Amino acid sequence: MTLGCEIPIMTLLLRTNSIFRVIIVSTAASLITHPFAWYFAMLLSPSQYLFGVAVIEGVVIVVEGLVYWKFIPLPISRAILYSAIANIGSFLIGGLILS
């Protein structure tokens, strides 16, 4: 579900770039962070969940933003902003689908 949400969002945000490059970099960024995010989320107790997920998502946003910055010509601030938009969008869409 993550790739199905984040790749279209990033493709829209970065439509002036090579679509192929955006798809490859978006996929790589998610594949790097997704297993770690799920691993650490599974370690959270119910009382830690909301804060823990916020911290995990924050780290994911920064790491994926750094991947975008490194491999797509973007200022670091825009790379992290776009990463935040894609990840928050994915999180909200996933929440709607699973609820």
C-alpha cells in the first residue's frame, strides 16, 4: 500500500522531473525505510503507539527526504517537504482503507 500511495504522490509533486527517475527513487526510498518503520512500530506497546509512530514517521520523512535530495535535483528543504507530503498522504490513505 505504501508504494501505491507514495509513488503517485511523488510523481505529481515532481512532474517536471523524469517520471522513471521519480518512480525508481521513490521506490528505493520506501524500500529502505518501510521494513524498519514496521519493525519498530511492532515493538511499541499500546501506550507508546501514538508517540512512537509519530517519531518513526518523522525519521522516515527525514531519511526519505535525504534519498530524494541525493538522487533527484532538489533543495534539501523541498525534498523533506515532499517526503512529508507523500508519507502523511500514505499514512492517511492507509488509515482510511484499514478503518
